Amino acid sequence: MVETAELLRTAANEITRYLASLPERPVAAPVEPEALRAGFGSALPAGPSPPHTVLAALCAAAEPGLVATAGPRYFGFVTGGSLPSATAADLLAVGWDQNAFNRVLSPAADAAEHCAGRWLKELLGIPATASTGFVTGGQAANTVGLAAARHRVLADAGWDVESRGLAGAPPVRIVASEERHATIDRALRLLGFGTSAVTEVRADPTGAIDLDDLARVLDQGSGPLIGCLQAGNVNTGACDDLRAATDLLHQHGGWAHVDGAFGLWASANPDTATLVDGVELADSWACDGHKWLNVPYDSGFAFCADPEAHAAAVSYTAAYLVGSGGEAALADFTLESSRRARGFAVWAALRELGRSGVAELVGRTCALTRRFASALAEGGAEIGNDIVLNQALVRFSSDEHTDRVIAEVQREGTCWLGGTTWRGRRYIRVSVSNWSTKESDVDRSAEAVLRAAASVGAVAGSAG
């Protein structure tokens, strides 16, 4: 035990050193994949190694390939960092090594998730009676939500999909925006619908669903119906009109699922809550914790207004599972049997921030996004969207120039920004989600982007 305690102190010291380096270290550094893999070794060792030797070797091998995604100048992929209490709570979760399948396996994990789930629903504007599943992220949350939708709409049509499958089932209409996130399509593949089952609805110029076209599409058919709505377009941050779209779906007897991986957090701030007006009317919701809530990977939430459908779609029982069956448990709302107690970190983050802290975090990062976009626009960049949340699209003189800027920014390392294609044109996508990002980080990063634009523009000009 003495050796274990010393090993854990060494690991904690390494984590502390790494976190302390985030404000100044390059966000990413070019590294050759083969060289990095070679650092981890080739042949499996023939015999045991002392734990402290293993830990030292791991740190040395990983260091060149670590990306400062947890730092204040990482603006790619809507990635948050990790709040201090959430980081510490996750370390405790690893040390406690609790299986959060049910309360028999871990009463503590069960209690933490019950409390955190209640707090989440308050913040996100979701009915208190909805069920909550602590899942790995937006993909799992969308899959679980759409599984519940599949159960309910087919059960209402007299078909038990859990026992009979989809072969011979009444056809289900899937209606979704042309701007839906790709995880919706993968969920539909995994659930047996296939992507060809989707009837696409046009999006308006902001990326939100076109209500007139939604009404037109809904009027074209009948039978079991699932509609996929969105809170927070991955490129523009735009949100569908959830109140009107959900009402249209319900008028046609459909189920309304909301993919709100980051956009649902708009509910937590009065200045942005109007973007998700009517969110409480939907039937299921998907949301991430490792984005705007800033808890460690991997953390997501699947909510369902119909807990019976939720449990029927994804739960299971077995004779050897003490505590399975009967009243639905938290494990009945997820796809995993053996799962870590990620609810501890969620509880800690919510306890650290409180209602006002979450609201401030959302508001501040939205303001920082506007500051970033303004600085780049003043430097000659084109901003391709209205900044409604924490997403900005930035473009320089051409697709080629924009992509060269992205590559140079990533190489230089002051910040990290990714690229995207929006309406047929290439853009830099700026996503500000990290709790630790300050105005100085944004200003420093904007200067780096403009330097890169000038540099690659000059190179391109001289080459031409």
C-alpha cells in the first residue's frame, strides 16, 4: 500500500504539472505518428515491470502527443475543459472504482446521479418527471432517445419492436433537417432504420429548420412518425424553433427528439434561453456534459419525457443481476451494463458552479466568441454567421487561403481551430466552450490567426 500511495502521488504531481502548463504550452505540436507509436514500444514485454517504471514510461511516451484540449485556447469541436472540482471528482471515481449499473453495486453512484439528474433538468428546462440516463456523449444520447422514440411510436401502432424487430413492422417516417448532426444518421443506422428512412426538411439561412417546409413534409404522409430537431447547429449555433416544430410534430401524432449536445445549455442563461423556447414540450433530449458543462470525457445525458418507453427500449434483466427488474433504475436508461460512475464529476461541476455559475459560463463564452469574431473581422476576415451562441464561422479570401490559415494556426500552436464546409464554402470554425478561457486568450489567438492569414497569403501571392 505504501508503494501504491507513492505511485498515486506521482501521478497527481504529473497531472498538476500538466494542468499548470496549459495556459502557456503550445496547444498542439506537429508529431510523426510512427515516432509517437514507437515511444510506446513494439513487442509486448516478456515479464513484469515495477509500477513506478511503467508510470514514468507512460508519461514520457505520451507527452509529445498530448493536445491541450483542456486549455484556454482550444477552440475546436465544441470542446470544454474540466472544472477543478470535476477533475478531482473524476480522479476519485477512478480510485473508488464504482460500477454505476444500479444502487446494489454502488449506492453512492446511484444517489449522485439521481441528484445531478434532477439539477440538470432544472437548468436545461426539461420536465422534472423525465428520466435521465448518464451516457458517454451525444452519440449515445441520440441513440437512446431515438430508441425510446422507436419503441413508443411502434407500440402505439400495435407493434412490439423489442421482441419482433423491424422486419414486418409498420414503416416509421423519420423527419429531420438537412442540417442535422451526423450522429443522428449513425443512430438511425444502429437502430435498424437506415439513413434512407430520413425525409429531409430544408433549413433556413441560419441553419435552423424551415417550419414551412416541415409542415409540407409532415402533410405528405401518415403513420408512425419521429421528428429530429436541433438546439445548436454545429456550424452556426442556430436553434430550431422548438415550440413551433414540436407542436407541428405532435399535431401529426409524432415524437419530437431534440439533439442539443451543446445548445440545450442555452436554457441556463436568461439572455440565450429564448433560443430554446418550448424545449420542455419535446419527448426526448440529448445533451453533452464534456462540452459546455466542462466535465471530463466522456459524459453525456439522455432525457426522456416517457420513462416507460425509455426503459423498455434499452433496459434488460437477468437472474444473476441482483437489483435488476422491478422499478426502473438509472442503468435502465443507458446502453452500458458496466459503466463508471461519471455522475460524481457531473455532481461536482454543478455544485461548484451553481445555477448562477452555469449561467455566467454560458454568457461569458458567448461574449468571448463575439469578441473573437469582431477581432478577426477588423483584421479583414469574413464572418459567415450571426453569433447567437458560442460558434463563429470565419473565412479569408478563398477556400484555399482559409485552409492554409487553418494549417498554419495548427502548426504554430498558439491556439487550435478546425475547418468546416458551410453552404459550399470553407470556413474556420471557432467554438469557445472552456471555463478557463479569458479575454486575453481570445485576443492572443485572434492575433495568431491574423498573423497566419498574412503569412500564408504572402507566400501564396509570391508563389503566384
